[in-house]
Amino acid sequence: MQVELSEAQELFRSSSRRFLEAEAPLTVVRELYDSREGFDRAWWRRAAELGWTSVLVPDRLGGGTLSGRPVADAVIVAEEMGRLVAPGPFLPVNVVAATLAAEGSDEQQSSVLPGLISGELVATWALCEPHGRWDVDAVRTTATASGGDIVVEGAKAYVEALGAAEQVLVSARSAAGLTQVLVPLDAPGVHATLGRSLDATRRFGSVRFEGVRLPRSAVVGNVGEAADRIAQQLRLALALQCAELVGVADRTLEFTIEYGLERLAFGRPIMSFQALKHRIADMTVHLEGSKAVTDALADAIDGDAADVERFSSVTKAYVGTHALDTVDDCVQITGGMGVTWEHDIHLYNRRAVVDRAIFGTPEEHKHHLLSLLSTSEETA
Amino acid sequence: MNAQETESVEAFRARAARWIERDLPRWNDEHVETRDLQRLLFDHGFAGIAFPRAYGGAGLTLDHQKAFYDEATAQDRQVPTGNRVSIGMLGPTILDHGSEDAQLRFLPPLLRGDTLWVQLLSEPQGGSDMAGATTRLTRDGDTYVLHGSKMWSSGAHEADFGLCLCRSDWDAPKHRGLSMIAVPLKGVPGITIQQTRSASGLTSDFSEEFFDNVVLPIEYLIGEENDGWAVAQTLLLHERNTVGNIGYGYLGRRDRGPKRMFGGEPAMRSLAAARRRSALDSVGEAIVETYIESVVAPLTSTRVMAGLRVGTHSGRWGSLTKLQSTVAAQASVRTALAAWGADGVIWDGEEVQYDNVGTTWLESRGGTISGGTNEMQRNIISERLLGLPRESAPDRDVPFSEVLRNARRV
């Protein structure tokens, strides 16, 4: 989240925070731990009313950016969600909404998009395959033209909000190249296996597509031309994820400092010990760096910057590493209470661990960066 | 028993090996409960191998104990791991500090597996500062009264006795007003034990114990009244030994037996199999990390500058960017040393050269020192930006001669 917000953005931030504090405090997050979908549909419709599902969609399609920089708007919500480890399919719904807004057919824009914006419908996206990578080159699922239809065959994994979603945007390979298909989850041949994750409220699952035959109109964009769009989806997901991780680290550091000022040992608050103060200082450096690089990624996406791909990997490598390290350091500072169910810090630990793992680990992004650096050295 | 009568370790090992082969169940056999396993050892003279016979032990040494459990490991047999705390920590502490009466009262049932023991040291309000215990022990005629609560006691919900560190003299200095007393944990009025649920969602082995004016016999005191800190030190020594798998707590190698998720070769093999594409060698990783810092540090400065302009950040945030950029700069030269190796520090020609990595390394050392050392920057960030307590300054409001005298005493 930028240091300088417009008036509309500031209102968006404060209303989102108030909404989360009132309607999804940590007590509610704990209650949702045992629920199937991990969020309440009526609650999600109220969240949608705040604009959570519309900033990446242009005005003419029923959405509207607040600042002319849609991703900079969206990361405001993501960061607030991180601060309260909030439930809800914010990320997948926004990824699908942005895609349909950019290149959905008239029919998709009129029959699916309004439901996503109002919160009536939930859609998710599926890029990664079982034990695979979040990488267009790793897509093996196929979408094959057959008469007037398209047939999807293959498997996807780590699909967020699968149990709640009505539709899934599938990245697949056709003879002409990468293709995206919007698949209704109740279509014949779709086999969803619901799963859970370490996160308290975020549910995932895997899907098999066995000869799923759909009308050609299920294709999003042009057959064979989806590679760039998929890469954009991944970058958007990384920006939202990193903003969420910033919120997670920021809030964890806040309540850990508060705790350390209250907790007494050897006749003084533990936060007066230099060993802890210096750790806190280092964590603050990493937090400020994480904020800076996440904002810069949002800017790079909004501005369609040339080096946005490299930048998204830098952001995930940095933020993904330091957010979890910060939470982990805070667990250490919290002491024994930090490893109990009763203390909220494990809710933050859970979110940070899952976010670190999906859309590429920091290690995978570093590997990617190393190959980019090595390539540019050779061509230089 | 005198030295001549003591069985040699080798003779003992041979005798133990025969018994182990015949009577001690394998890990693959049905699991035997800790108490039953301890009883089995006791009935055959293999419990408390290094404890005196008078207290139910075998009257041998820690070397004999090690021989026994090495043999159990070699033959892949079950050992009473659930009793490690009683046998390795509490029993030896009672042996070191208990009165004759306490030793006769508590040790035989402990070695027989009849009583499981736990330590009751940490409190909800004090973990590291153990000597700050506030659980109260008050003498009342011929009894003691215990009041307060303890936490982080492993296995207390199953235990029969705890050794409890409590405050018996509130006027003495911190470490000199403590006592250690044995507390029966089952069927005693005034005791509530609550298991702690761990962050994973599982019920943990830890619990919290509440003592509401629990009446205890005077004979349950271990060590002298107000000498509890010495007893606690002994207990911590035995705890360190047991955790380190030496001394009274040695029960053979730990990578044997069931449920070895994270230790031992099989676990390492499965980790190796689960490893995903870590083609990063360490120099490559250092290069990427240097690159990442080189992107993030300037962005952070830009952000702080923007914050200065709009008022979200103060001038003191310069400490943060100074710390960040100097650490990053030094790390980048360290990476260069790794990448260049000998070529970075040795050159042809007799002239001294300065355009090499080695010179940059020497030059870069000043960055984290000049302009206020990075340690001072961390103080500023924590104190001035975040409002954490200032470092104590014993030199404030004190004559300088006294400051110097006092400083040498720190």
C-alpha cells in the first residue's frame, strides 16, 4: 500500500478495515476453522458491496478503479486482509474477474462477471498441476477442439476456494498454444476433490477433467493466445499475495511489540532487552522493504512496465522469505504462548506458510531470477 | 556395595543382552505402556541402573546404564521413553537433594513405574525468568500450603507427582527465597490441571496447573527451605543432560523406534525424494539475493522519501535505510569474494592494485561502522521509531568517579 493514498483509496482502506474488524475478527476466523468453505457467502456479498471485487473491472462492465491504477487499489484490500488473516476468495475471484473484463466474450461478461462483482458467484483459477509449478511452460492439461466443442482433459491442483466456486478458469494447451477455458464445476467429467490447507480458513482442492466437453463459447480469449494472459494472472496473484504477506508481517510485529512491552522478566519489560530490540529493528527493515517492493510491483503491473516479470519474482522472493521469517521471529519472542492454540500468532503463521508456498516459493523465484541473470549476462 | 563386588560393565552388558533378547519387546511388537515397561525393567533389576539399591536401583553406574540401553538399541527393543523425565531428571534431583526420608518415600515407586513425575518450574507469567516464581509456599504449623499456578509442564496431566519451585520467603532476594517441594497431582483437593492446545491444533503434552491452597506434608520438601534455587539448578542440569541424551536420561539412540518423522536416515531419504528443483547452488543463491537487495534497498529509500514528503515518516527513518543499504552493500562484496575466489585477491605484476574485489572488501567494512554503527542504528530504530524502552544508562545523574567504579562492577 502506497504511503500516499488518494481520498477515495483512503476511504476504501478505512472502510475495508472497519468491515473486517467488525465482521471477520479473529474470533470469527477461529470459528470458520471448522467450516467447509472457510467463509460465509452472505458475508462475501457484503464484502463485494465495499468494492472488493470491482476495482480491477472497468466502469462500463460494472466495476471501477478508484485511482486509475487498479492493482494499486486492489493491494489495499489484500494488505488489510493479511492484517486480520481474513477469510474469503478475494484473490481467485479478482484474478478471474480481471481476466473476463479484459478478454471475456460478451456472454461471459454479461452472464458471469456481474455475479462475481456482486459476490453471488464465486469463480477460481487453476494454473498449477499436481506436484507442478505455477508456470505456463508446465501446463499439460489439454483443450482440444472437437466439432463445435472444446474438450478439456487433465488435472489441476492447489485450486483455491474450489469447494465454494461455481466456475473454474482452466489454463490448458491446445494445438495452437495455450488456451483458457471457463469450466462450470458441475459439468460432466469434472471431478473435484476438496482439500484443506494449513491456513485456518483458506480451502483448496484438486480437479480432474475427464473428457469435459463444453461449447466453444467456454473459451476465454482466443484459442492458442493465452500465454501472456496467464503470465499476467500470475503477476496479479503475486502482487495480491505479497500485499497480504505485508499485512500479516506488519500486524504480527505490532502485537508482538505490544506484548513485549507488557511482559516482564528480570524486573523489566522484555522489549527493553537489546537482543530483542535489534531483532525488531531488523524485522522493521524487512517490513519496510517488503512494503516498498510490493508497491513497486503494483505500479509496474498498472504501468505495464517492461521488466514486470523479473520484478514479480524479486517481490515474491523478498516478501515471501521475510514475512514468514518475521512471523517466526515473533513466535520466538512470544515464547511458550506462541506455540499454543490459544495465542493468535499461529493464525498468522499459517497464512504466511501457505502464501509462501503457492504461486512459486521464494526459492523457485530465485532460481528463475538466476536463470534470467545468467541469460542476460550471455547476451550482454 | 564395595568396588570388588561391582559387576564389570562388560559382564553386565553380556547379562543384559541375554535378558533383553529374551524379555524386552521389540519396537515392532505390540506397544507396551511406559509404566508396564518400567515395571518389567524393575522386576528384573534393570530399572534405575545407576541408583542405589536401597532406593530400588541396581546400585551400578551410568556406564552400566549406557551399556544396557546401547544393547536395547542394537536389538531394536522398546525402552520407556515416556518415563525419561522421571528417570532422567526428577529421580536424580531427589537423589541429589532429598532427605533420606524423601528418597525412601519417593524413589522406589518412581523406579518401579508406579509414579510418573514432572517438573513444575515455569509459570504463566514467567518462563526465562524462572527465579521470579510467584507460586506461594507458606508454612502452616506442621504443613505447607501451596498457592499459585505453573505452566509448560510436560506430561503433567498423566503424572502422579511434580517437583514444584515456589516462593517461600518474599523478603529475601529473588534467588534466596525459593523452595522446592514434591506435589502429588492426583486426588488432591485444590489442584486443577488443564492441558494446553498447541498451535497445530493438537492437544500438546503441556499443561497448566492451578494450586488453590493445597495442603502438603512438611516431609515433601526437597532440599532446605529457601534453598530451592540450588535444587532447581540441579534439576536443570539433569534436564540438559536428558535433552542431550546423556546421564540418567540416556535410553539409547533416538533414531530408532516408531514415529521418527524428522530424524534418522529414512527421514533424510524421504526429504531428499520430496526436494523440489533446488538447483540453486550456494553462490548462485548469494548472487540472486544480492541482486534482490539491490532492487529493494533503493525502492525502500524512495518510499521513505515519499513518506517524509507526506508526513508518514520522520527524518529518523534514515537510520533504517542506512542499516539496510550498508548491510546489503557488504553482503554484495561478500558474494563477490565467493564468486571470484583467488582471482579477486591475487594478481600478476608487482604493483599494488586497487581495482579488485579484495580491495573493495576492505573498503566496504567501514560502511556498517561509520555514520553511527549499525548497532546504534538498531537502537535508534527500536527506540525512536518504534518507541521501545531506552537502553539503561547507569551513568545518568551519578558523579563520574562513581560511574567508573560502578561500571567495573557490571
